[in-house]
Amino acid sequence: MIERLHEHIVQELQQNGKSETVFVGMAVTLNLLTTGINSGLASAKDSNVATAVLVVTLALVIVVNWVAFSGLSKGRKAKIKLLTGLMKMYQDQNVAQYYDASLLNDYKARFTQYLIGVIATGAASFAIPLIILAMK
């Protein structure tokens, strides 16, 4: 039974890692694409269509970054619970000395780095077109 529980926790951790990759990749890719698109739209001559598209894509940036932030936050909580449970299982089985508990702190640091990347590219994809628009 312990082996199956261990396999299940490991599978959940792997799925969590894949979800993180999707959230971060999706948000950063969209942020970089919309930076280019919106910068072009912002520098266009007076066009109602360009302004409308700019507003819609900026709204999309906000929504996608919120989804990524929310998904990463929930994933972080789940991963910490799973790793804490795994540590307890290892302690109960007297094999905890083979698993470095500092990995929890490493994960928290990695999560913060992911979050900074998403927030920074999101802020840039929002601010750069607005700066170009203001400088016209």
C-alpha cells in the first residue's frame, strides 16, 4: 500500500510540474507576443480598430496572467502539501535521511522566480504599448 501511495504522490508531483510549465510558458509567450503586436498597434496612425484591438489584447494579458498566477499559487500549495506528506511517509518508514528537506525551500524559491518572470513580462507587455501610445 505504501508503494502505491508513493507512486501516486510522485505522479501528482510530476503533473504539478507539467502544469507549472504550461502556465509559465503560456503567460510568457502571450506576454511577449502581445508586446510586439500592441507596440505596432500603439504606433499606428489614428485608427479606431487598432485602439480596439489594443484594448482587447491588454485585457487578454490581464486575464491570462491572472490565470497563470492563480494556477501557480494553487500548484505551489498542492506541491508543498504533497512534499510534506512524502517527507512524513519517509520519516514513518525510517528513510527520511535520504531525502533532503531543503528541497521544499528550493521549490518555494523556484516558484518565486516563475512568478517574477510572469509578472515582469506581463507588466512589460502592458506598459510598453501604453508608453508608445503616450509618446505619439
